[in-house]
Amino acid sequence: MNRAVVAPDAPWFSSYPPEIPHQPELTGLSVHQMLAQAAGRWPQRAAVNFMGRDLSYTELDQLVSRAAAGFQALGVGPGIHVGLYLPNTPHGILCFLGVLRAGGVVVNYSPLDAERILEHKIGDSETDIMVTVDLKALLPNMTGFLGNSRLRKLVVGSVDEFSGQPEAVRSKLEQAGELAEVPPDEQVMSFVSLLDNDGHYQQHAEANDLDRLAVLQYTGGTTGAPKGAMLTHGNIAAAADQLGTALKTTVSPGEEKVLAVLPPFHIYAIVVNMLFGLRNGATLYQHIKFDPEQALETIQREKITMFPAVPTMLSALLACPKLGDYQLDSLKLCNSGGAPLPVELQQRFQDAASCSVKEGWGMTETTALGTFTPEGMLSPDGACGVPVPGIDLKIIAMDGSDREMPQGERGELCIAGPNVMTGYWKRDDATAESMTANGYFRTGDVAWMDDNGFVYIVDRTKDMIICSGYNVYPRNIEEAIYEHPAVAEVSVIGVPDDYRGQSPRAYITLRDGQPEPTLDEMKAFLKPRLGKHEMIHGLEVRDELPKTPVGKLSKKELYAEVGR
């Protein structure tokens, strides 16, 4: 874990409230030790609430130990990788912390991923064991990999297992046709069986080594297959500590109630919901999926104090017809991340909820952290905050020289800090390309910084679209579209979308004699090839596509057409 050397006169220090130190206080705890500490401090406080059932910090700690023992019985230890393919249920928290307590490594899988991406991740990450639940949207996607990949064990839970009314929840899921039949296979075991032990697990000597790999968090790229960002125990624990320092004047340890509706496989949710929440003795109110009216009802009934969100969630709440029926005055902080937050949306939600909406920026490679908006301040229009304590940001020239740009001038945003990944899994080439000579991570974002340290991201050097907080890479979509027999050429760009922020639009030319596909026909063709978040929302057929003087497809002209 590397601490950034931040200059004592860094411009953003002037924007910190007096109570916030310039450097964070890092606890030095491994990830699973954070839970043990919380259980010692708040033993009877509810750590998680799911479908009407509370799990206290003591109960959660005990269940994590049983999960650790169960994983060790399956052979999990140093060097063994366990995949989590889960909705937002307590299974995710138990397994994330249980795998780490067992000495293993967590690999997060997105339910949005297409089959080919899941297959790539299983092989590339060396995932031996996968945990999922018996939902039709998840289980069938994994059973096919048993015997056809390196996957050797599938642990299957049930959504109702941690609910307050298991029979009622299961009956409702059955009536809705959402449950999948668990295959009778010796390679498949129940989550109940995983926990069927006394909780005694072997503590590995290296278990508390902060430099030890904890999580492989896959992120897409412009060159095709996703890459695994290697996040250590030190990276993740530091991120939780850094966020705690940044929100020191806002958070009351042992008192907060957090609405946890972010997707659990996303690094933003892992850090801001789970780890930051557990570090501070908060109660996490988990919803299996985001539903605007259900979210509003929970905020009012439980007097939720903190709501980490993405802009599309805020927009959905504001669009809910019953918004005016609910009292939201318990909210004291709403964090927005994952995608740029429109100023107009920020103001509308603040007016409706009477709570501040703080925007921040971060990446998978930076363990979700980068910038934040200090308490009592509003970011200037277009800014995404100032560097989080312990982080150093530089704006460097885009001519390959690593020359630092003067204040107010644009360049590539580069970051250093204890939260920055150690590199990409099995990709030394990509790691080297992503780092400056002095060890700063190249974000690929074009940005500038004002005299008070506020950062303004104005463009991306990497060909990437942000849809509802998810990174979408046009090349992946283009490669899938090229498989269509009618397509000769394709260019995909991100176009403005009032709800998602951006949506992919495809521009194609046709092969001679081929019929023109409709948007619905193309979507049907792409459905098995792309994730839901990658699906195109527009299709235009043209006689020819813009090209550079040397004949390469050019997107500059297409972006100009849509006003970017």
C-alpha cells in the first residue's frame, strides 16, 4: 500500500473544513478485521436489514466466520479465487468477508454481463468456486459453466434465507416464476450447507498482510476483453478510512442508516455501502433491486440518513408519481457517483429532499475514490469535487511527456494514493501503459483544476460511454454488431440520455444486397452477445461512415452531430 506524497500547499486543502485533516488516519486493518472491530464496538446494533429481518453486528460476524470455515472446507485459502454472482442480498456481504477471512480472493461478477464475458472472467481470473442464488435471472447462467470451464463448485443460496418471512417471500417468488430449479449435481451445494459448521476457521499467517490481493474487480477497456484490477486489503481498507476522514463532519458512528440499493458487484457499492457502512457501525437497508416507490417508503419508515446513489436513481425518485406522499427529512446526505451529475438534477433533488447531494468521482482502479465535495460546500457548476484526503491528483500534458500542466489548463488526470490498485491481473503491459514514470495512475480523463482544487472533467481520452453509472466500451458493442451478416461497417458513440446520462447509438453501413435491420431486430441479435447495460438504444443506417484521411473510421463527426 503506497501513500501519496501530497504537497503541503496543495490547492484543495483550502477547501477542506477545519475539522478534516489533510492526511487520513489509516487503521491498518485488513478488510475482515474491520468487521470484527465493529462487532466489538456495536455488538447488538443491526448491521443489515433485509426484507424485515435484522442481523446484528455480532450475528454478522459469526455468520462470516461460518462462511470462512465453509469456504476453507472447499479448499479456499491463499491463491484460491471465489466468484460472487449475486443480487443485493446478505449473501454478498457474508461471502465477500467470508472469502477474505478464509484467506481467499473475491472476484465480482455482474448479472449484466453477456455469456462470453462471464466465460472470459472465469478463465482469466482463475475462478474455482462461484456463489449465486436460485433466481432464473442468475442460476442458469452459471450451471452451464460446470464441466465446461475451470469452475468446479457452485454454491447456491435462496433469496428468502435471510428474510423476515421466508415462506411468504419464497411463495411470492414462485408465483412470479422467478425461481430456477437447482440441479442435482455433486458440484452444486446449498448456501445452508456452506454455513453448516461451528465457525472455527484456520487463520493464515499472511491473512492480515495489507499488500495481499483481496479482490479482482473487472473493468472494461477499449482493447476488448475486460481486465482485472488488483485491489489489496490495504487498498480497500484505506478507501474506507479515507472516505471516513472525508465525511468526518457528517457521519455519526453507530447511528447512521444507509439505503443500500446500489448493485453489489460495483466497486462504488462495495466501498461506500458495505465497507464504509460497517466501518462506522451503520445499519444497511438492503433492497434486492432498486424500486423508486419502495426506496421512498423505506426512507420514510426507517428514517434513512444516508443514500449513496447514481444520477439515474435520483432521477427515478423525482419522477415517481407518489414522491409528494413521502417525508424525506431524515436524509442528511446523498452521495452521487458513477456518472456526471447534472446541476439541474442535483438542485431538484435537494429541493425535494431538503438534503445536500454531494458529487464525487472515482474509478474501479482507485477503489471508487478520487474526489468528494466537502460538507458545507457546493461544487462549482461542472466540478466533481476536490481530492479525497490522502490522494494526490496531477494534470499532465497529453503529449507523452508527463509534464505537469499549470493550474487551469487541461490535460490528463492522474492519481496516486493508498487506494490505487497495484496493477492489472496478468496484464503487465496494460499496467505499464496505465502508469506514469513517477507512479501515478493515468485515468484517461481530460480535466483541469481551479485555484481551490476543484476538478473539472471535460472529456475522456479513452473511448468510453457512461450509462447509468456503468462503463460501456464501444469496441465491445462494435465487435458484436460486426457479427451481424448485414453489417459492413459500424461506429458506436454515446448520445445524451435524460435518464441514463448516455446511451449507445450504432451507425452502420450494409453489405451489398443485405436488407436493412430494424432497431428491434438488431437488439434481438445482440441480446445474447451484450450485457443489458451495453445494449444500443439507437440505430442509423448510412451509405457511408465518417473516416480519417488515412481511411480509419472517425467518430468525431458523429459526436459533432449529437452536440458533444
